[in-house]
Amino acid sequence: QCLFIISFCLFMTSTKSQDTRLTTFNYTENTTNTIFPQNAPKIVKIRTYDDGTILVHLIRYGVQQANCFGHSLEPILRIRVIHLNGTVIDINSDLDMDSLNYCLFTNIYGVLVNPIVIYPLQQPFILINYYKAKNFSDPKTYEEWGQVIDWSGKNLSNIRYGSSYINPRGVWTPISKIQLNINKRLGFLRYSAIENGTSQGIEFQQYSVDNSGNISMLTNENFTLPYFTSIQIATISTVNSGYGIFYAICSDNETDLLAIKCTLNAKFVSYNQSSNKRVAVLYELSRNVNMSGLYCDLVSVGLGHACTMVVDSQIIVNTSNIVNSTNLANNATTNITSNLTNQTYFIRVNFLSSGSVLSSTVITDILPFFANMTVPAIGWRMKAMPFGGYILDNNAYNNSDISYHYVFAYDENNIQTALVRPGPFITNIYGVNDIMRNNNTLLLASPYTNNQNNSWTLLTIELPKVLKSFDHGYGNFWIDQTFPSINATVSPLTTTLSITFYNPVAFSYDSSNSYIAIYKTSDYGIRQKVTPNMYKYCKISQDGKQISINIISSTFNQFGDYYIQMDNDFVKSKFYGEPLTGIAAGIWNISSSYKSNSSDMTAITGSLSLTSNGLENFFSYPNQSEYFKNLLNEISIKLPVRRDRLSTNEKFQYINYGTSNVQIIFSIRINPRNSTTENTAQSVVSDLQTMIIYKEITSFSNNLTNDLDDNYGFTVQKSLWEEYVEYICVSILILVIILILYIKDKPSEPNKPKNAINVLISIHKTFKELLLIWVKKNDLNKAKEIAHTISGFALILINVASTAYFVFINSKDIPALIWPSKIIWCVPIVINLLIAIILGLKKLFEKLGAEIKQLKPYKPTKDKQLESTKDNQLISTENIQHKSINEEYNRIIEMSEETFTNEFSEILKIKKDEKINDDFSKINIENAISKSMIPNILKKFHNKKDEPESSDSIKEGQVFIAIREEIEIILLRELFYVRFQKRIKEKIQNLLKENIFPSGIPEISDKLAEKISNDMSEKISYNFKTKIYDKIKKHSEQFFEEKHSKQSEIPLSTVSDTIQSIQENLPSILLNISSKIESVNKNLGEKLERDSLNNSLKAIFIKH
């Protein structure tokens, strides 16, 4: 292919034309893709996208076919896509169309018609309208179809519109038209003429084309037209994304001079909604005229829309001629001649989308006069210019069969404005043209080319910018300025963009299809988009002249170019409520200055969650690996980030399994960047988090990324230590405390000697204060047992609770583990339970057996194991006779009673011994108390009274004397218990050795006697400690209460503090008393052994 880019402002160079000042675009075709290289390509249609990209439909004449009554064409669809930089995309497709579509024919109005018509949808899609015929010779079988292709020529979808129109005379008269939506993403409207019985009507459907090029019908309606003799139909797309169908009809009512002959009517249709039956009458005429044209469009400045009716009317022009004679009075004559003259004038009506008419103007005598040139009187078309004003254009032929195209420009006041190069312009026989709305340029097909057989040419005619003073580069005369401005450089930290208008505006809250969107120029990816009703992102100033949009942090996170697009009907006039146009794509261009200076090269792993709808979509995939793959592909495109930096292990777990709000989470790893031009992993995480949370305004709002839960976002996964450090530390601390309590407070072995000193030391070492919360100070042994038991159960409970929590709660995260976890959890419990039952029964049987052995006479049996062991062999004799159980039991009772009587009688003899009495008196309770901290406490208490110490003061020790008197009785009882214990122990030992156990096993009787002795010692020690503690506490409290009642000046708090201090020092008192008791007990035992203490304690018993 040879490409010549020839332009001045749109293109680069110029070539041959009727005037070297005109700029042209010339393109030479490749002849290898045609079977008719000798036939020159001809332009039969020109269309433009909103950004100025051009579509050109070409044809080549082919071999004439017998069933074609016009010109037969080469059966190839040729479309050229011309970008703004001059590059061209060739589309040469067959599309398997019927031969009917490659035959030019002339309609009933004498106009040459090409069956194939192209329309520019949203880029890169093209709509192709064509025909299908079951029988080429029968027009009644003709059907109209639509097909969507892309710029590569690929067929994406097609749809049948319906049967083609046959007029009442049976003539094929295709009357249908496509009206593209003002927002190309929303599709188009198609209308066609229909027969409805004896009347005629209009049928119209709305169609949509999705992002994949699939076409589908949205609505299908029709309405009946009133009687008419002539009709003109026009359509527009309204600013609010709806449509308007306009028809100007005239009737030939000659009887009623006052009757309305012609009317301009409007029917408005909302997007994707059924229309109401209301038809607005915009203009009325009472004259019989001919409507030769109807052209409607948006107004460039001001509000609403405008329709222009081209009216042709015949008027009578009378001319007179006076003939002179010699007799003026009798011979003068006047000749009057009447001539019919055609007159063309225009009626322009401005109205709102509600149907309210703002103004109407009759425009006459605006066609200029050209010397030596015949200007046609009819067939004028009116087109609005994007930068204000309008043009009138028409085609005409001269005698040399050269086609001329006339163009005249006018401002908003209908005053002609000169073109840069005035016409007429030579064009081809089709005279096709279109206006580039991005730069106010008229494109016109030219017959002149570099190579008449292989090239084609476009003329580019610059139109005047009537409202240039209002144009600040946005293609919208309502906009004064923006921030950032066009071609500005923005920071990634930019948080707001704003648009300032000339007049007050308001948000179109009822518009759900209008956005302000920010696109990445390189891939047209949406970075952020908002609708007018997103209140937290859209703000408007008090005077209504400025709107502002909040920008999220991920919008400008990539270095490069961006553009901002504002859809139509994003705002509306504050006073009229009329929707306003926006800012087209490619106009508000900006660039980002983002550059990452961070040297961070670490990878980050985080988790994502799916919504309930996303969960259904996830499980609808037969291969869930495919879902993860597609999701990561989308994320890499929309962030954007290099695809190989994203990975996942494709594993997931449930949250809230078994509930109505069940979710799943899965992990994604973001690898470090390879170069400084890329975002760091931390930046990618930030952008991903932002785009998920704000997905309603980002590209994450569609396709698989819409499945991501915006409430969960992207959660960076921490290490186990970072995530659970608090729980781990607290758990360890609790376990250590419980273990210490369990070990330290474990009860001593039965054979371990215990005394008051060991008890007190143990208490201080095993969290004395903690244990005394729920037990008395004098119940420390029991407290230790309780603590040991509780701590043991606590360990068991923690283990059971944590295991049960995992089995019944955490296992729900992975449903496959639920039943295996429960089985594994239940099996050891059942086993342990069985073991516990077996051990319990075994222990019970052993205990019962032991008790039976103690009650039954011993009967030696032959033990196989003992027989095999020489050291443990026992000689048993079957002839030994044993006493019955009841006899032995009674004997033990009698022995105990006898021992008790003997011991008591011996104790009574002590009362007669003065020496023993004196020794017992040496156990000076007062002296023991004085050696403790109590005297210092009492002294401090005494000093607080602010009076000198007296003879009856506390220091004299009245409280000590009272305590001593009570304790003497306790000591005497304890001494008796000690003696009784010693005697009964000896008796039982002898009894067991002599009568129950054989003489060959002495260690059995020794252990049994030792056990009995230890049990009794423990009980005696317990009673001793408890009783003395209670007596000291009771007497100290009573004494100080009496003192306080007598001396009210002593503060009660001081008394309480003193009592508390004495009680805290009782352990030291018990230590002193315990040592004295041990000494007395030893002496007493020695004297009893010598039988010299028979009457030693008589005085004490009599005294008390």
C-alpha cells in the first residue's frame, strides 16, 4: 500500500484539486485485492466518530448482472478507517451478503441508492445495514438486516430488523433510517415506514451493542400517522440519551381556508423505555406548501434542539405593459401577465426536550446570488456546525456533467459568514460529505486523485467558528475552564478536578447512564468514573457555576497520558432543567508526573474475598483454576501491573460457613518490580485496595473484578507472630501461672512430714495472696488442694476448648476438614473415656479388696509369680485357723476404748506432779507474742492516741493474758491427742502383727502403722493451728473494740489497721508456740515412760 498524508491542519500535505488552497487527503489502494483494478474506487459514504476518526465506504464497478437494473458492483465490502494521525486501516470483507447488496439502483425520487449503509458505533465497532432476499425478483421477500463488525473486519453479531417497505402501489421503497445515540455506548434507534391497514405509520426499535459487539433489541413500538399528502421525517438523539422522532406533514385541504395545512410534530422516546402516546406540535402552517426537507439537530449554543423545515412554495408574480397610441384617451392599453415562481424559504424552530417551543423563525432570501452561475432552488440541506451556526449545502450538475457541491455558512442570527475558501466545490456523482465535530471541518468526496484507477481523495473544508470567543477548547460553549486545564501535568496526589460553567447548572440526578470518567490514553482503560448521584464524590458550588469531583489515590498512579470525558446530561440548566452536552473523548487531555523513587524490592501477600454473587460465579466455573487465571488477568489490566507479578496458590477458605453471609477468601502474591519505572509492590497493594473499596467508580465495577468484596478489600497477610503476638503472650502467661499453681500446690506425699514451719514456707512460695481470695488463712492445705485441682482442670479445659473450637469453628473455613476433624476429635475422647472407666472400676475393686482384706482373716494363697521368685517366696499353711471378721473388728474397738481409758487415766495423774505443772506454765504465750512484730504495732497504735502510756495501757498485755488462758486448754487437749495417738498406734501395730498378718512380712504392718500415724498427726496439727488462730483473732478484735468504745477519739480506721497487722503477724506467734509445744511433749513423753507423772496435771484440770 502507498499512503500519502496530505493535510494542513488535519493532515500533512496537499495535492491536485480545483484550488491549491484546499487541503486534501489522498490514498492509493492496493490492486492485489480486487478483480477489477481498471475500475477506479469511488467514495459512496463518509462517516465520522466523535473524536474525528473517519470511516470511508468505497465501491468498484463490476460485471453487470442481469438481475441488477442499476450498476453492478464488485462483491466486496470495502471500508477504510482513517485515524487522526493519517494512518489507514483497510477492511475488505465478503460477509457472505446477497448479490442484491452489490447493485446500485435509483429510487422513485430519482436518487441513486447504495443498499449497504455504514454507521460508526462506539470504537472499534461498525454497524452495517444490508438486505437479504429469498427471491431476488420478488421485493416482498426482501428483509433488512444489521451486522456489527470491528476494525479487523471480523463479524461479531447480526440481527434481523424486519421486512423491507413496499408502498401501496407495490413498489419497493425502502424507507428506514438509523439514529445513533448521543452516547455511542448505548446503541441506536431504527425507524421505518409501515402499512397499518388503510393508514400508514412509523415503526421504531431501540438496539444496544455491548462491549463485545453483540447487538440486541431493547424496545419495539409503532404509531399511526394522520392523513398526509407529503411528509418529511427526521430523527435526533437528545442530550439525555433518548431519541426524538420528528415528522412534518401537509394535507391538501382546499375547502377550509382556515384549516391547518402543515404541522411539525415531535415524539420523544426515553432510552430503553416505552414511549407515551403524547405527540408535541412544534409548528403549524395554514398554507398549502411543499416540504422538501426537514433537518433537526442539537443547538451549539443555548438550550435544547432545533429543527429547520425547507419549504417550497409557488407564488404568482404579475407584470404589466402599457402600449401608447396617438389617441391616448381612446387607444391606450395595458397588458398584465401572471407568472408562477418557485420560492424556497426556511422555518427554524427551537425547542426543549420536553416539547416546549422557545422560538420560531422564518428565514427568507438567504441564498446568495452568483454571477454566471445557476444556483439550484430546491434540495437544500441544513446542518448545524459544532462551533455555532449552520450550513446550507446542495449538489448540482452543469452541462458538462460535472457535479458541484454548494456550501454556505451562517451564524446564529442567520447572517452569512464567509468560508475560508468559498465554493462551489467539485465532487463526485454521489456528493457524499460529513462534518468532523472535533474540529469543525467538512469532508467532501473529490473526483480528483493521483491515480484515477487506484486512488481516492477527500477534500477538507474548514468551516468558520462562529462562536470562537466562547470556545476554550472543550467543544462545549457552556464550559469556561477546568482544573486541571487541558494538557496540564497532574500529580498522583491530586484529589479534586473541577469544571466551571458560564451559567448556573445542576446535577442530573435522574441520569444513571452519564459519567465523568478518567481514561488511560494508552489502553483506554477506565481509571475512575462517577455518576451525578454519587453525592460523596460530586459537589457543586453555591452559585451553581462550578462542579468538583473527588479523585481517589489510584487514578493517576501510572506515568503517562490520560483524558477526562464528561458524558452528556451529567449536568443540566439550573433554570430550565434542560440536559447539557458534555466533553467528548480526547479533548480534556492531561498527563501524570508519577515516578517511584522507592527502592523497596519486597513481595507482599494478601487476601481477597468474594461477594455472594461472586461466590455463585466462582462455583459456576467447572475449573476454578480458570476463574483465578481470568481474575488475575483482569486485575493486571485494570491496575495496571505486569501479569507475571501476580500469582495465587488457588486455595481458598470459607468465612461464616453455614450462615446466610458465607464468604470465601483466597490469597494473592504481588512480586517485586524489575525496574524503577514500575510501581513497587506496596504501591500496587495500595492501588488494588483503593480500586476494590471504591470499585463502584473504577473499572473494577464490571466483569470478574466486580466479584471482589469492597467491604473486605485487600488485607495484607502478616506472619503468625505479628498477627497473634498479643494472644500468644497472654496464653503463655496464663499457662505458666496455671502450671506453677499445679506444680507448687500439688499436695505432699502422704509419708512426707508436715509441720507448721513447712506449711508457712509453702504458703509464701505458692502465691499466698491469690489463694487466700477464696479460702481462709487458716485453711492453707485445703487451699493448695483446691488450687491444684482447679489448675489441673484449667489445663484440661483449655486443651478441650481450643480443640473443640478448631473442630467446630475453624474447620468450617475448609468444609472438607469438618467431618475428618470431628472424627479425629471424637476417637481419643471415646478411648480416654473407656480407659477412665476401666481404671475407675479397677481402682474401686482394688479398694474394696483392700477393705475386705483388712476385715477378713488373712489366708495365704499360692502366687505363681512369688513362687518363681526366691526372695519373695512365702510359706503358707492351710491348717492355720483364723478368727471371724466380726470378732477381729470388735477386738479393735475394745482395744481402742481400753487404750483411751488408760491414756486418760495417765493424763489425770499428771495433775499431781508440780514439776510438770511448772514446765507447762513456762509456755508463756505473752512471751511468744512479744517476740513477734505485734509489740511494735501496739506501740505505734499507742502513740496515735496522743497520751502517755499508763499502767493499764495496752502495753501491759491484757489481751495477751486473755489469749493465754484460752490457749492453755487447747494445748492440754492437743497433748492428750498426741498421747492417745501414740498408744493407739502401738496397739494397732501389735494387733496387726499378731493376729491379721503373718509373722513373715513385718514391712506390711510397719507401713500401715505409719500411714495411721501420719493421718492422725495431720489432723491434730490442723486442729491445733485453727483453734489457736481463731482465739488470737477473737480476743484481739474484742479487746480493741472495747478500747475504741472507751476512747472515741481513736479513729476507727487506726483500730482496724492495728487488728489487721496483728492478724498478719500470727504466723510468727505460731512458730514460737509450736517450738514450745514440741519441747513440752518430749519432756512429757519421757516422764510418762518412767511412770512418774501420775498426779502432775491435777491442778490444771481442777483449775479449768
